[in-house]
Amino acid sequence: MNNAVKLALAGAMSIASVSGVALAQTATPMVDTTTTTNSTTMAEGVNIVYLDSLNNDQNRQQHTRLEAMVNDQSALSEAQAEASADAAIMAALQEKSIETMNVIDVETAANGGKVVYVK
């Protein structure tokens, strides 16, 4: 009888583990994946990142680099000219009511999209 109980429990456990995998494949994630970055996606391929959102331990180096750029008039002019020349960036800025003079830097992401840093 002891072997019969062990066999029944082993069978029940194997069925439970297989049905759990099937359930996990169809379940929706409980994590909000839209808030894992410090950016706001506006137009397709354009992410707007606010300088203040980088003022934390994790992004300190990026915040310091951008803060230095705020005082570099030639770097600001270059970034603002690049933003003005790109229709997608301008649409994203207008949608968020951000003036071009608040653009600090524009970078091209690995996927070809643009990352726009603003004050």
C-alpha cells in the first residue's frame, strides 16, 4: 500500500507541474512594463527623457554628463538644431508641449530610434 500511495502522489505532482507550465504560457504578466524606464514614448521611435528623472544613483553618470551640456552653448545649439530638423522629434515635443529650447541632447538608439533629453 505504501508503494501505491507514492505512485499516486508522483502522478499527481507530474500532472500539476505540466498544467502549471501551460497556465504560465497563457497568463498575462503582472509587471507593468511601461514604467521600467525614465522615458516617455511619444511618437514612434522617439523617447523623451527628462533630466530630472536621471537624478538618482542608477543614472548619476548620465545626469552629470547632461548637466554639463546645459552649460555648453554650442552643444545645446547642435542638439536643438538636430531636433528641429527631425519631424518625428518635433511631433513628440509638440505633443508634450516642450519647446525646442529645452532640448539638451539627441542620441540615436541601437534600434535606430531617437532619445531626446530635455530640461
